Amino acid sequence: MVKLVIPTFHYKDAHAALDFLENAFGFERHAVYEGEDGIVEHAELKAAGGWIMLDSSRPDSPYDIGRQSVYVVITTDVDLHCERARHAGAEVFREPEDQDYGGRDYSCRDPEGNIWSFGTYAPGQ
């Protein structure tokens, strides 16, 4: 039985990504483990109801498959969340909009091209 799903990202500049994810989306830094060369070997960020993990990209890693996409359910005002993300440097490519299936959401890219969608629709609820 699955207990928890944790999206994991690989960034060329993991230190900058940590700052961006905190400032743009409101994640909280929980743990950061660096190698001797200063690269991020593993980092954990938390938000109410979930976690994400990230590390520095490595060309020899089978997990470093390129850009990712994730949907995050939020309880805050979607429009305000979008403006926070935009102000922090996110490229908003789909403005906040109400969906026919319920909820309101928007989508943006982080500085390394990963797609983040944030909205109020929560499947099964």
C-alpha cells in the first residue's frame, strides 16, 4: 500500500532552486545535505500536506531525466499565489482560471523549466 508520494526534482543550480521554491511557492526548507564539492546531494522541502525532494543534476544519473511537471493542491487564494510566484520570477504561462470539473488553478515554469500547477481542485474530495 502506498503511504506517501513525494515528487523529486533535479536542478542544475539546486541552491538557487531551494531559494526560488521557498520564495515563489512557499515551501519550507527542512533539510539540505551537501557533498564535499558543495553540490546538493539531497534536500527536502515541506508544505502543509506534503513534501518535495531535490538534488543537483548529474549527467551520469539515471534519475536526471529532464524537466518535470507537478500539480499542488493549495488552500490559499489561487490568484494571490500566482502573483507571489510571478513576483519571485516564475514564468506564468496559464493564468488563474476556473475549471469545469471544479476548482481554480494556474500553471507556471520555474527557472529551470519544470512546470508547476497550483489549484484548489483535490481529486476524491
